[in-house]
Amino acid sequence: MPFSPAAAAPDFVVIDVETACHRASSICQIGIVGFAGGREVFAYETLVNPQDAFSPFSTRLHGIGPQHVADQPSFPRLYGTLLEHLGGRVTVAHSNFDQGALSAACRIAGLPMIRSRWLDSVKVARHAWPDLPTHRLNALASHLDLEHKHHDALSDARVAGWVVVRAMETTGLDLAGYLAAPWRGQTSRGSRKPRPRPAAEGPLAGEKVAIIASPHDTDLPARIAAAGGRVMAGVGRTTTLLVIAGDRPFSSGVRVSADFLKAEALAADGGSISIVTADELRDRIAAAA
């Protein structure tokens, strides 16, 4: 459903981006979906030449490599289209990663920031379904029975948009209500818990696991311990796994994390540490069940 300037203005638009590496400015795919009256009214997707290097870790997540973007437009060439889609509109994203990536790409290109009124669908989901163990995008897609291809920018944007639509139906709040300030602090927050004891046996037996935490993945330490892994307070020389929890493994918070930088340094020095996503770890545990 391509964008048409003649189409009715959407109530809100949703954006998702994928990046080539840990630099937030390295956008390699953009997906935008518009919603009006509780339904999708347009969709836009493009690959982007990030004019930056691809990391193997990022390519493993989204399947995009340098060969896919060599002939694609760069961010500055797409800026006018993005401004038409997002400028002055209510813009939804699942976490603040996408807003930060757009800001970084604009800054690197020497372009003005795109002014939108941003709404975080993670916070919307926590407000609407506080009892869910996680509010990660793929988990919400499963909960709401939505078709989803994780780490595809268009699919991620579409699901985040439906999360907002379904949340409004569930709570009775309209878009103006979700944009109002008072509710925004009303998110489910678990109290800090002691690290769980590892099971005597399991597919992670012997593993010493550090986690770059996410409020979306409160069940992760218990899953690791139940599979025999020992959850560590942080990355050290004996750590064998660093798990990056959340939808955005290379968010601005992750890439400057001391644990992430330490794990990369240990791996470069020949250490036995591996860096995996929470999804990859869950798949490993499930495969051994």
C-alpha cells in the first residue's frame, strides 16, 4: 500500500529502522506505516545505503548486508520523503531507538532534525497489558495474533502500529489520551530481585551469563538459571555469554555499555565469551528441551 500525498492524513505514523552496525546513524532499512480510524492507510519501505560498515552481528539479525544496499539511496537522498511522512505528525516507535537513529543520521548528514510528536509503543503496551512477562515486539505480536517478521523494518513498524490500535481498544484511551503526560509514568516496574540459583543440569550448565538488561525481559534471568546457567552481575574474565535483551541489540544504551565494550575486548583477545541476543538464547534452550 504505497504512500499517496492525496490520501487522508493519518492519525499517526509508525517508523522502524534497522542499522548496519552499532552506530545509530548507520540506517540500512526504513519502514513507515500510517494508521487512521484504527486501520492501516499506507505503508512505505526502503533499503538505505548507510555509507558505513556492516557488522556481522547486525547482518545476522536482519539479513541485510552491503550487497543489498550498494545501489540504494543514502539517507540524505531520502530525507525529503521522511520529512513528508513524519514532519509535524504523531510518530510512534517501539522504544526510543528509532528516534535516536533518525537524529543521529540527520546530525551526520548536516540536516535539520525532523520534528514529530513521539509516542513510545513500549510504554503504551506496558500500560495496556501490565501482566505480560515481556513487552518486546515479537512477544506482543504473538499475544495479539499479528503476523510478524522480526527485524524487518516494515513488519516491525506495522506491528507497533497495531499495538497502539489494540491498546486503545483495550484501555479506552484515545490517541490524545496516550499523548497526555499524566499516564506516561504508569508503567509496570518490577522490584530488583536477587539472582536466581542455577539448576544442577541443563543446556546452559557451566555457562556464566551476563545480561545487558531490558525491562521487556524480566523472565530472562529465571530462564537462564532454570537451564543451568549462572547469572552474573556483569562481564568478567570468566563470563562465557553476554546476552543482549530487548528489541534493539545495538541501541545507544547498549553500544556504550561497559559490559558490551568489555565483552568485545575479551573476544578480540581470544576469550571464550560469546555475544548473543535473548532470542538466540531462548532458541538454544528450546532446542535442547
